[in-house]
Amino acid sequence: MNSNNETYDDTTKEKATEAVKQYLKNNFEGIESVKIDKIYQSPMGGLTVDGNVNEGVADFSAGVENDYTVGSIGLSVSPK
């Protein structure tokens, strides 16, 4: 990861995306689809992946560690 200029290379983005998708599918029931909207450096300097599951039913923001494990996740369920 290259945190000096707040951008990540394609390999880092791919690994982070796969880690988040696997985390969601392994830890939550009923995950049928995962869409990644944005990968960026958070204000605290960590790699963050934002997206939604099941075509917008719930949004998430996941903090990804240097070893590509999910260190934190925030969820927001859309009202029906």
C-alpha cells in the first residue's frame, strides 16, 4: 500500500475487495451480492472500502488492515 499519496494500486484494491466480500459472506446470512463503490484512505490513514449488499439493501464501510483482514465494519440498513 502506498499511503504517502493516498492512492492504492490495482493489486491492493483487488485484494481488499476480495477480503471484504469474503468477510461479508462468511459473517452475515443472506448476502447474495456485494457491490464496491469506493476504495480510499480514511482520515486516520487506513484503507477503507465502501459499498452495499443485495442491491442496496444495506450499505457498509469496512476498514482493511495491512494483511488484508477486515479490522472494522460499519453497516447501515436501508428502511423498507
